[in-house]
Amino acid sequence: MKIRVGIVGGAGYTGGELIRILLNHPASEIVFVLSKSNSGKYLYDVHADLHGETNLKFTSPDEITFGKNFEAADVLFLCVGHGDAKEFIEQNTIADKVRIIDLSQDFRLAKRASFKNREFVYGLPELNKAKISEATNIANPGCFATALQLGLLPLAKAGILKEVYSTGITGSTGAGQNLSATSHFSWRSNNVQAYKSLTHQHLHEVYQSLHQLQSDIDPNSFEEGILSFVPWRGDFTRGIFITSQLSCGMGSEELKKMYKDFYEGHPFIYLSDKPIALKQVVNTNKCAIQLEKLGNKLVIHSAIDNLLKGASGQAVQNMNLMFGIDETKGLKLKANYF
């Protein structure tokens, strides 16, 4: 029996990547893809990479013949804008047995995790695998938040995070499909820019997760917190590369063992002794991590694909865990290295 999947908001980047993964997922079946603006069009009319892969068409909620309970699906993926997931759940009756995986930021924080008799679990498998396996609703983490946390979680568990200085560069797909002044090719080409310095919205969920492992970190300390983060817009389409720096008295071999022990049993995390690069992870659900040590200075590099481990791939990983199947199913993807 396959997992019946419904996708809400299938026309954007995360929706398109989710469709691509699930069409080739051996344990799932896409039963509908909702899009108000593209209703009636073939999926490949919007996502040209799906030519020859499927003859499914976009539909709208009004065209679903089984009513507004969405009971044709076992799980709904909400690939919608921030604020729109909450509105969708509010405006539609969704049967209790239908599980929800939300890719927006609407339910990521604990104070917003309860809504309409639904409790959302923060869906970072490397932190909350047991909870995810028992959950019926998942708040999928943000892309920058995922890359930042995966680089820092072992240090938080050891209780040694103090002052952390991080920078991160992301591809243009992180801005979504709607064009803006800073997502046009002519602006991005041969260009780099810092933005939302020290104020990026993903920091809230990062603090929440770090507090989960290191209790003396205030989950609500945004301006005066331990993490100073400067994100960058990069001259490429996809991927996130994070570099975090802090003081640490532990030796290199002790640190490597700590990271390997922490991520044992987490199949998508790779600790590298050599310099890592975006091309190792783009088009995969992997996170590559490299540690560098000089004296008391520790540098942690972490790299992910913002659309996969930072969004749709992680959402499918969460689906696998929720339904009790191998978390790597449908996600054994090779990087586009050259």
C-alpha cells in the first residue's frame, strides 16, 4: 500500500522538487497537486524538467471531487508562502487522519506549534527523529536554519557553545520563484551581497533547537544571543554554504569523534577531513561538514542543497519517518559534481 500524497502549492521551487522526488519514490503516489494559478495545466507546463515523467495536471481545491476533507491523501505537503499555511488550514476542513508537513515557517516555533487541534513537531531528523516518527504534523525547518544547526548541534550537546560568528551564502532559488530586484539574473550575475545581517528570521528556530540541547542558551535571546549570523546572496542558483567560528579548547581528534558519535545513525550527514564544496551536496539530501582547528579557534563548515535538505528532501525524509519506512527511501540522490 503506497502513501497517498497531496501537494498544496505545487508551482514553486519547493513544490517542483517535491514532485520530482515523489514521482520516483517507491512507496508514494501523488494523488493531486493544487495550484490556483495553474489549474488544468500539465505539471510539465510549469516544471519543464518533468516532461516525459508524468501526465498529472494541476488542480484547484474547488475541482477536488472528494470534498474539502482532502481524504484522498494520507499526507498533505504545504509548499506555500509564509502565513499561507496557517490560512489554508484555517479555511479548509482537513480530516484528522490526514497528516500535514508544512514547508513554511508558520509552525516552527514552539509558541506557534499548536493550531486548530493540530500539534506540529519541529522536523529536523538529526535532532527530533523519535518525535517525528510518532508525529502527525511536521513543521519543516528553514534552509539556513538546517545548515546552521547541523554544524552546531554536537557542540550544543556538549554544552560548550558561547560566542559563535557565522556567515552563510545561498543561491537565488532561496528567494523563491517570484522575481524581485535581487533575484534577477542581471543583478545576481557577478555579484554578492550581505542581507538581513544579525536579523535573519531563521535564527529564532536555531536558538530554539540549541536550547533543546544546551539549556543555558536563551531560546528567546535574539539581539543579545550567542549567535551572530550574516547571510549572503550568492551568484549561483542553489545550495547553502555556512562557516561558523568560535573558541574551543577541545582537540581536533576529540571534536571529530564527538561529531561522528552525535551523527551516528543519521545517514545524510557526512563529516569530511578534506575541504568541502557545494557541488558535493547540490541535488542531494546530504549535509557535508568539515572541522578546522587552529589553537583555540574552531571553524565549522556545513553545506546543503537549500531546496532538498533545506526544504523538499528533508520534508520527504520526515514523511518516511512518520510512516515508519527507511528514511533514505526515494532520497539516494547523486550530486551534480561536474
